[in-house]
Amino acid sequence: MSGKLDLTIEQGATFSRTITIKDASNVVVDISTDTFAGQIRKRHQSGTVEATMTMTITDGPNGEVTATISATDTAAMDTGDFVYDIEWTSGSTVTRLLEGVATVTPEVTR
């Protein structure tokens, strides 16, 4: 079962969120050889991707992965509420890690 986490993304600013992967016993999982993907869409059924998160393993042995959206990409996003999820692929197993609402707040300084 995925975790629920709502995000705030500031339009025109770099978005970054580090996630630590732990097992059911609260022990970090080595994710060094795994892959991750994350997308933001207006609605779950939307065919259009509003933004794609760049997923970088920042400390594989300690279970850390960072989701990033560049300032250029957040500047191109519409403001308002969207949905997102982040998936983890380990071998042939795909697990949804997080999901929720991503609220994009408007930029003033351009």
C-alpha cells in the first residue's frame, strides 16, 4: 500500500523531495540497483503529463532517492491542484511508494 503525501510545488522554483525507503521493520532498504518514476497529471485519467519527476538515487545503500522538477519545468506548469504518484521498480516488482495531490502555487517574480 502506498503512502499518502500532498505536495506543494512553487511555480518557477526548483522542486526537490528526498525519500528514504524502509521495510516493514523500519530498516532502510538498499535501492542501489532499482529504478524510480514519478509523474504529475491534472486527473488520474488524464493522457497529458503535466510534469515528470527526475528520480535520482542519492544514497542507494541507505535507501535514499530524490525526486526533482527543474525551475524551468515548474515555470511551465499551470497553477492549481494535480495528482501524482511515485513508483519503485525492484527486479520485476513495481510498488507505488507515494501518491497524493500536488498543488502548484503561482509565481510572482518572473
